[in-house]
Amino acid sequence: MDEKFLQILKNALQVYIKFGIKSVSMDDLCKELKISKKTLYKYVSNKEELLERIFVDYIRIDFNAYLQEKFVAQEKNAIDYFFLTLAYMQQYNTVTPLMFNDLQLHYPSVFEKLQEVQSAQKFAILEKNLQQGQAEGLYRTDINSQLVLFIFTNSFIKDVQKIEIFDKKELFDECLRIYICAIATPEGMEYFLGIRE
């Protein structure tokens, strides 16, 4: 992707984080970014296309760059990688509640694509992590990997944010503990308990 356009997407995302999506017109965005409308329309034809490029393309590129820099280069084991990745997902939740609502109400096709990308991304990361852990002897090999990943991504990760009767962080942490306990070998459990103390 063109570096200039990548920078526009990055800066536009910050504007939407600050002001929301619905309230920012393309004119407002150009003023905030200090670019001409001609420059912006060189890359996209309308606001919906811009939002799709931000919430589908840019977020994926940014997340992959972060993973490469923080994890792949550091050569973490699967359990460390698992928790660092999930911590990143929690802390770097780029889509604020206001933006989430704006997308869902006013740009449903972009919202659906964002949901698909995020789900596929989470599944791919967990699948890679499961394979790494099995190769390292930290995760069991006698499990149906696709079934375990399906249960985890469709039960724990999706529904935690909707539950109001428990503290979200405590609930999420317990879901992660249950997941690790279900897939870890005795060596993996020993390592996991060691890092949780």
C-alpha cells in the first residue's frame, strides 16, 4: 500500500477515534488532516470506501506489523505469545464503542467486513499459536484443534463483551485460564502456573 495513503488512513482513524464517525464529514476530515480533498479523493471515492480501507485494510496491516515487531522477532514460546497477543487485542481495541455503533448503524457493510476480518484474524492467530504450542510440547496433540478453536472463538471471545453481571476483565481472564487448562500438557501447565504467580 502507498505510504502516503497508509499515513492518511492512520491519521483518519485518529480523527474518528476522537470525534466519532458520523459527525465527521469528508470536508472536516480533510481540514483535520491538513490535506486537500483532491488528495483524499485520489485514493477513495467516498466516505464508505475510506472507512472500509481503514477498518479492513489498515487495521489488518497495523496489527500484522505489531505482531511481527513484538512477537515474531522476540521468539516467544506459545503460552507467552498467546497472552501477549490477547493483551494487545484488549489494549489496542481501535474501534471505540462510539465508532462501533456508528459503523453498525450507518455503514453496515463496513461493519460486517470488520467483524469478518477480526474473526478470521483471531482464529488464524489462535490456530498458529496452537500449532506452535503443540510443536513445543506445551499444548496437547490429542485434541481436535478446529473444534477447540471454534468453541473458544465463538463462545468465550464473542460473548464476554455482552455479559454485564461479571467484571469483564475477571471473566475474560477466567475464560483464558479455562482455555489454557484445556489445551496444555503437564509441562505447559507448569509453565503457565509459573508465569501467573
